[in-house]
Amino acid sequence: MPPAQSERKRRVLFLSNGHAEDLIAATIIEKLIGECSYCEIRALPLVGEGKAYESIGAKIVGSHRMMSSGGFAGFNPLWLARDLTSGWLGVFRNQINTLKKERAAAQIVVCVGDVFLVLLSLLFLKKPIIFLPTAKSGYARFFKDHYRIEKWLMKRTCRLVLPRDRLTTSSLRSFGVNAMYVGNVMMDCLRITGEDFGIEKNRYIVGILPGSKKEAYDNLPIILDAVTAINKRFLSSKSFLPKKVDFLLALASSLSLDELAMAASRGNSWTLEGSVLAEKKRGIIAHLISSEGSQIKIIQGKFGDVLHSSQVIIGLLGMGNEQAVGLGRPVVSFPGKGPQITKKFLYIQKLLLGEAISIVEARGEAVAEEIYSILTHPEEKKEALEVGKERRGVRSLYGDILYYLCLQ
């Protein structure tokens, strides 16, 4: 039994730098709130608006604002310049001041993201660090593996490192880092309720993950072209395959339904229609309907159920694509317009996920061809998906995290 709360009240500060990282940190915080009542938890999202923290009622400190790059400026100097001109330096200066203010009260810091957070903690907090490195993996050697200087920093500063897979854990431990594999935390972020969205059994279902940042609007026309082409392929098929495919689009809370509708209407014969109350209770907030009869159900708040219900995913996300593969769902992706889903990003993701993800040209027909092939020949992806599931890991165990957080 821990001592009385008044005697053991400990402030734990979470740092994260990305939308996916916010989700991971918020999932851990939600767990800790229920199990560590004697911890006072605060969060500082360095990138984005921190909506994941708001959704669980966590206390957010410091400035937080979505920049033009969405946190991916490092991939393109032009996006870095846009961030600088839109006030990033001022926001970052405020965040540094927040770290200095938190130094006196914080007793431990949990960094979720990349090594930059560890460096900030070392410079401005000087407190014990638990690090969840989400950005790099040993599977992406030479591209996204940790540099020696990063391993050295982890070894010298981190009380505990919880990598995303066994290979990375082994690599860090061989360097002397106190690393432990307790599962993949991103799989804990998935909440699956069993919602089927009113779709009959034995139907093909394609999940659509357009992204969580503004570039999703620019990439939507290609996805809509793919939906139209997929339906045409199945309608013209002379086999006994189902003649209709259902589509579920998972709309991130950071995206606007109105802007999505405008993007769909530009150069495409798609319109937005509202959903009835019964549908809204299931997470179906609207429908995109084409003049040719294709229909997409827009889902919000049921991301895990979208992945769970689908046989294949059109994915333009980082963590979302990995979560899909972790559930055994093949992913089809293409280089998008914007700083995140670039050719380099997808090449690295291919190293991480192997043949469980297919990278095609940024054309609707190319996406449709791959989707059709996967749906009609699922056995060809079976082995690849087993490898992908193994790399993504299983749901994590929190015992070790809780133990270190509650140390004297």
C-alpha cells in the first residue's frame, strides 16, 4: 500500500511532440489516473494542439499550437521556413520557460517521441527520465535507427527506455541502455467496441485513413478516384465476388467536416449528406456520395472499430498505418501532397512494416488495382501480415511504468 496521498503526491510531467505521440501519452495518463491517485500529472505537447490530452481531462501546461508543417518540418526545409515565419520560435521559447517553471515541482518526466525531448529534459528539467522512443526502430536501419550519440544520451540520462519493438530494445541494451520491451504502447491507443456500423456480414469493407493534418484535404481527391474505380471493378467482375464494397473513412478530430466536403466537391461529383440520429450514435457523422452511386461513411470517435471492421486500409497516416498492420490489416498507401506522407516517409514505413504495406503511385486507378488484388487474393498477404503483426507487437504492460513512476 502506498503512503497517504498527501505524503506521496508526486508530479509527473509528460512531454510529447506529435499527434500520435499525444495519443500514446494520453493513453498512459488515462491509465495512471485510475491507478496512481497519488500522482499529479501534467502534459506539455510541443507539437500540435494537444486535443488528445483535452479528451481525457489532463492538465496541459505551456503554449501549444499547430504549425504549418504539422510537426514534420524536419523532412523539408521549406516547411521549416514556414513554421519559423508563422511564429514557431515564440511558441518554443514559451515552452522552454514552461519547462523551467516545472523543474521545481516535477519529480519525474515521461518523454514520448524522439530524443529531442530527452535533450530538453536534460537541459531544463534535470529530473529522472522515462523515454518511449516512438520515432525510430532497428527495422529501419540506416534510415530510422538510433545514432550512437542518441544511444549515448539515453544511456547517460534515461532511467528507463521502453522501445516500440524487440529488435530496437536488443540494439539499445547491447549499447548499455536500460531498455525494456513491454509491448507496443500504440496498440493500447486502439479502443474497439465491436461497432459494425450497420454493415451486413460477408461484405468487403475498405477503411480510409486520409490523415490527421491539413494535407488530408489535398490527398482526398485521389482517394475518391480510387473508391470510384474499386466499385467499377467489382461491378464489372464476372466472378461470384460481392458486387458492392463498403467504405469507412475515419475522420480525425483535427480535421473539419466542412473542409472535407469542399475538398470532395472540387473536381469531383461528390456531395456531403448528413446522418440520422441513429447513425450518429454509432459514430457515423455523415456520408460522402458520388453521382455514380458510390458512398463513403464518415466515422468519428470510432477509429479502432474502423480498423477492426475493414479487410484492407487506404492509409495516409504514420501510427494509424502501423496500428492497422498490428491488427492484421494490409495497408495501401501513396505519396501525398504535404510534409508528412512523402516518398522518403513511405520508404521508411516499408522497412518497418515489410510487405504488409503496399506503396503505389498517387493515382486512383493504382490504389484501386492494389485494393482489388488484396481483397480477391487475401492469401497472398497472409505471411506478410504475420510478420507485420510481430513487428508492431501486442498491447503493452504498464506494470514497469507504474513502478518507476511511484519510486521514492
